[in-house]
Amino acid sequence: MDLWIFRFDRLGRYWGPVCGEVDILGIDSAGGNMIIGECRYSAAEKGLTVLHALQEKARALEAKTGYSCSSYVIFNPSGFSKGLRDEAAGNPGILLVDVFSPGRH
């Protein structure tokens, strides 16, 4: 299954003065697209503040690179707040991944 309509030619982490640390950055140089993601491994659900921080980082990267951020991906084994789940339900550009955590039912 393809999640994006483009292919990345660069995929990895980013750290720099433009926006600090980014856990996942996928770039499609030919089409000028990018995705940005956050990996959180905590015992608490993550909420809208994580998404808003990613959006702020994406704006800084867009201004610096000229690429357009089309998707946000957030990984967290403890799930997500209702507010973040509701936001993602209404926006296909937000992907929430509730990764398997041993011992979690």
C-alpha cells in the first residue's frame, strides 16, 4: 500500500539551526514534497502539542528548502489524545501510528 503519491529520494533524520531536531524527514526532490515525523516512546498519550510542534518545524523547513510538507507522521506506543485523534480523522495528511508496546493490552 502506498501512503504517499510521491517517492522519497532522501529519508532520514534532520538536526540543524533551521528547526532543531526532526526524527523523520522524507524528501521528494523532483516533486518538491516532504513529510515530517516524530517518534515518541513514552507511557503517556501524545496530544496536539506534538502536532503543532511538527507543523512549526515544517514551516521553518519549507521556508528554508522551498519543499512543501504534505504529511505529518507521529509514532507513540501509548496512543494519542482524543483531540489529536479527532484532528487526524479530519485530515488525511496526519498519520498516527500506535506502535506495539510489549505488555500493553
